[in-house]
Amino acid sequence: MDMKIVKESLNKLPTWGELVSSAPKEIQDILQKCEETPQSSIWHPEASDAKVPHNVLAHTRLVFDRTREYNDINLLISALFHDLGKPSTLSVNKQGKYSNHGHERVSANLVDRHRAWVGSLGAKFMQVKEIVDNHMKIKMIEEMRPHKQEALRNLRTYSELEKFTKCDDMRTLTDEELNRYK
């Protein structure tokens, strides 16, 4: 299914199903791994009763759904890609806590590798990549040195990055969202 045709004919953003079904096989395979990849329940309380509690796929779907309110294809595609690096960067420490250091770089590299598909959806590849690559940095902006704060605020996509961060913030989960992807 050509997503550009779907988008133009329905004059709306693609649904999750439309996007996933049109995705390259590598992306589809990683999304399956995301369903089996756990995350910290502290930062990700969503989908606690799923097959793998607090899994990356449930979080990705939730962020995707939240970005729809902005009616911005770049944010929507950023939501799909932002945590795709987590399955390959998962580590568990001795206390059993999960971390995914560097996942945003792996995710941004996937955007780069699939730039043609991203463009075919009507998204701007460089904006998507910049949002995906910086979605963790912005969460730490207040702790950064002033020159690093300024560099982040000077990104072309800073206002979109702020919107994306609101969508990615699981501290604002509603009860309905908390249980949506079980």
C-alpha cells in the first residue's frame, strides 16, 4: 500500500496499521522485537499486563497516538522510530534494572537507513532524524551546561522536539492510556 496515496486520499495521517504494513521488513522485524523488549516500570508504567510488561512496543504505540494531535507527519514518523534502538541496546544490571544507553543513536541510524521510505510518507528525513537523535537530550536540558542548552535550543527542530517530548512523557499517562495496549 502506497502511504502517500493513502494520506492524500484520506487527507489524514496514516494509522498505526497503515504505517506498519507499509514499513520496510527491517522495521517490521524490529517492531516485533520491541514487543518482547522490557523497559523500566519506573519510566514506563504503560501496558503492565502485556505479555512482556512495560514493553517498548506499547510505549511506541502510545507516543505515536499522542503525536496525532499535532497533525504533523514528522512527529508521527519520529514516534515510530524513536525507540527502535532499544532491543539492540538492552542491558540489565545486577539489580535487574533495564537500561538502553545509546538507543537514540541506533534509532537515528535506522531513520538514516530508511530515508527513502520516510520521504515517501511525506516526512522530512532530516527533521525526523534530528528529533529521534535528540529525544533523550532534551529531557536533561536543565542539567546541561549553558552552551549545550543553547546548542540544543538552536536546533531547527527544537519546537517540534518540545512537542515530541510532551508526547513521550509517561508521567502524564491517563488511566485509559495506562491500560490501552495490554
